[in-house]
Amino acid sequence: MSYWKIALRNTLDRRLASALTALSMALGVAAMICVLVVHAVAVRQFSQDAQGYHLIVGRKGSDLQLVLNTVFHIGQTPQLMPYALYREFTDGRFAELVEVAVPYCLGDSFVAGERLYRVVGTTPDLFDKIPYRTNDDGTPRNYAFRSGRNFKTENCFEAVIGSMVASQAGLKVGDHFNPTHGIGFSGDKHEEFEVVGILEPTETANDRAVFVNLEGFLLLDGHALTAKKAEPLSMNSVIAWIHEITGPSAGISPSSQTKYTGPLKGTIPPKIGHDATGAEITPLPEVQREVSAILVRVADQFGVGATVLSSKINKDFSGLTQAVAPAGVVTRLLEQIVGPVQLILLVLTVLIIIVAAIGILVSIYNSMNERSHDIAVMRALGASRVAVMLIVLFESILIALAGGLLGILLGHGLVGLAAPYIEAQAGVRLNPLEFDPWELIVVPALIALAAIAGLMPALTAYRTDVAKQLSGSR
């Protein structure tokens, strides 16, 4: 009979103790698998969400808050900027460095049952001109529609929704919904928008967002500047606005001799738009418009355009605005917050596994007194000391191997059970079949740990006095 078969028989003879020890090992391995898989998926999704554009322009403040709110649709809504600043990227001083600029207006939500989704006012360029991801070979991956189409600028009250919103809220093309003013469940209801398009899944935060036509968003109650601030803009009025926000310490003094004649002056061309019923409406004048953020894709993707443009923006208006590279902010978030949290969780799971290994040691060691006679018989029948020692080691390895394999299955099973809840709450899609390369070392590491844990009982078996055990002496 081989050493493995004898070890297996000994393990089965102590079913309860072996099962409990293997279970404790399995729980530690399952926890480790969950940490590895969830971390890998979270890192990948966080990284994917920040692709497709190079800069986010917003009001001066926390760059992390700006990225979280704009890219991931979580956190507080950033403060507003004049719409005229957006025009600087389309036909103003920064236009030559910009391939495409897309405005974002934030602050509303869509409530469906117990779920809340962020509403983003934007332009069709978001889906037509900005990819949501870059493939491994560097080619862009563009948005696609599962059904319907992109909204049109002239149709003010049209909307495009993410795949997760469609599946969870039960919306389809042709349905209407009413956004809620503010981020919450109890705000006033706005005018209704019509769903004209549903996006294919992107595995980004945009899957759980609602995108409405900027023209309609700006016409909603509470989204326009007051009449006092809606006067035709000149450089002096912009300076006064800066002083209102930052105080005279901004270092700019109004001068009645200075007039700004660039994009800050004027209004949106008097195009006629349409609401959901087809009725003609006039878009909101430019001087009454504000935006929350601007997504910018620079013209020379592989050059220094992003650095040059970022430097220009961060120096503009005496620090009133900021340009943030979202990829850098996400990397810092992962390294400074997510990474350390993962490390702590992994340390805890390793400790659980070590405790389980100690359980193997104690279980087998305590059984040595009961098995001393059997070991002596084996020795008398010709088994060498090394053979007896290997049988005990193999028993320890069998328990750890069973616990490890069970833990891997249990870990992926837990990921599958938690996937719907995590997707609903955080928008992170978990696949129970997701495999992390670090899992490859789990089983070999367990075998090595089990061998170490079984060494002491194996040495005890090695030193068994055959004569004493067979004679019945103590």
C-alpha cells in the first residue's frame, strides 16, 4: 500500500477532526480568493473608467472629488463654472490644442424604486467622439447602442441611458422618465425626458448613469443663472465674478477700459429646438448657462498637448479652474487607499490560514499517542522511520490540499453570490469565474505550509520506540 493511501486512510479514520481542520483552512482560502478577485476587478474597472479623454476641467478644489463625481458618478456635485469657459475649448484660446471637448452638467438624479442614478446633462459628442476605453493594441473602443440611437441636439428632451439603468429600472426605448432635482429621493420632479437610446454594457460607471440632452437640462427649473447674472458678459463682469468667489486677492482689478470680445461675449445661436412633444422651444442663452465640468481630449494624444493645456488652464483666471488628469488621480487612489486596504485584508486572511495550519499540527500531534501502537506495528513489519515520517507528512498535506481546493471553490461561489448586490450598489460587475494569477500560488503555498505544520508530528512518529509500544510499556 502506498504512503498516500495509508495517509488517506488515517485521515478518514479521524473524519470529524480532519473535516473541521480542512474547513478552517477552506474559510481562510475563500476569504483570500474573495479579496484577490474583488481587488482585481475593482482596479480594472477604476482604470477603465478614466480612459477616452485626457483632462477634466472643473472649479478649483479637490481633484479627487472632481474625478469621483465626474467619472464615477459618486460624491458631492462640483461647483459650477461659466459656460463661456467651455467655449474656450471649442472656439477660443485653447481650441487649437483640443480634439474634442464635452461639457458636463451634474446635480440631478433619477429615482427608480429604491435605486438612485445620477443624471448627466451633456452633448451627443460624448458618445460620437470620445471612446470609453482603449484596447490593448491602442485602438479606441467606441460606444455602441444596444437599442435606439444617440440623442440629437435639436431634440432638447431626449436621453440615453446606461445598460444597468435599463435592466434595473425596466426602461426601454420610447419610455419617459422625470429627473429629480438634486441628488436624493425626495426632490422636486422635473419635466420628462424620452429614452431614445440604451448603451451596450461598457463595464464602466456610465452603465449606471442617465445622460440627457444638455439643451433640455439647462431649461429645467433651477438650472439657469438668475436675471441679475445673465447680463451680457464682458471681461469686467468675469473679473467681478472671480472677486465674488475668491475675493480681491485674486490679483485682478476691474478696468472700465478693458473689454473682452472673445467667446465670453454673445449667446448661443438662436436655433430652434424641440421638446418631447415636438413643440418648438428656444435654447437657453449662453449668458445664463453654467457647467459642472468639461471632458477634454487633446489633439496630440501621444505628444505633450495634455501637459501644455493643463499648465495653461491651471494658470488661467488666477486659480479659479483646474485641469486634472483622471488617470493619474485614479492611480493615486489605487496606490494610496485601495492598495493598502487590500494588503490589510490579505494579511488577515494569511493569519487565518496560519491558524488553520496550526490546527492541523495540533490535530495530528494529539492523535500520535493513539496511533503509537499502529506506527510500531508498521515499523515491525518493515516500514522505515522515513516511511512513517512521510505518511504523517502526507496526511497533513492531504488535509491542507482538501481545504485549499474547497476554499477556492467556496471563494468563487461567494463572489458569485455577492455579485448581484455589489453590482446594484457599486456598479462593479463581478464574475464568479474571474481568475487572478495570484491564485496559482495558493495551493503550492498551502502544501509547503502543511509540510511545515506536519513536521513536528512526523518527527514524533519518526522517534517512536517500537519495543516499548509493542511490549505495552509506558
